Amino acid sequence: MSVLRIYADFNGLVRGVKDPARTAVVLDTFGSLKDLSNAGQVLHEGLPLVAVDWSDEHEDLEGHGTAQYDTTHNRWVVEFDEQGVRYVPAGDRAATTEFLCVHCRRPISIPAVGSAFALGAECSFCGTSVLAAYAPPSLAT
């Protein structure tokens, strides 16, 4: 089984949650949310993830790690493993306009999601929050 690759803004690097000596990246962007939702994945502690960000035209930044919930700041991060962040050849950068409900897997209008990203809009089919993939651990169960 391959590990889910999601966008993360590497300008948001912080200390690790479980191991403060490690680096982590905050998962708080629309790109991260879209990648998780489209994969049908709700974050949970210890979920293996590969966080990816563009470096330049020819390479990306990539970090393998696990999802950890930072209770101090009420946010999810990917805490990188011992290899940390590394440069890799640029991956597929084709923009996807699709945003699927993480629960019922039906498409949600991107303009509606983009404009309501901070407002917590719901799927018009099943009522699931468009932010459900980011739900804190106590709400995801």
C-alpha cells in the first residue's frame, strides 16, 4: 500500500509534536484539505503521509512522516521521520479542480469550498463539513 502524498506549505515548518527535536509541517492549507478529501482520508494520529511542496521548476521538497495533532495549537501537522525534508525530482503538477466530500465522495463546487474554507460549509448531499478531513481527534470518531 502506498503512502498518501499531500500538499503542505513548507513555509509553515514547526517543531514536532511527539518529538520536538524533529521538524513538522502544519496542515492548514486548502491544498492539503483538498488532497485529503479527494483521497477520502480523515486525519488520525500516526497516519503515514508524504508532505510535498514545490521547490522550483525541476524539484520538490518532500518529507515522510506521520500525522500528529498539536493540542497546544489545535492543528494537525506531519511530523517528519529521521530523514527529515529532502529534495526530489518534480512530481505531477497538474492542477485538479475536483473537490470530493470526504464522506460520501460526491463532488463539491470548488468556488463554494474556496469561499467557505474558513466558514465550515457542508456537503449539499450528506451534510458533512468540508473541513471534516481536518477534524480534531475527538471529533473524528
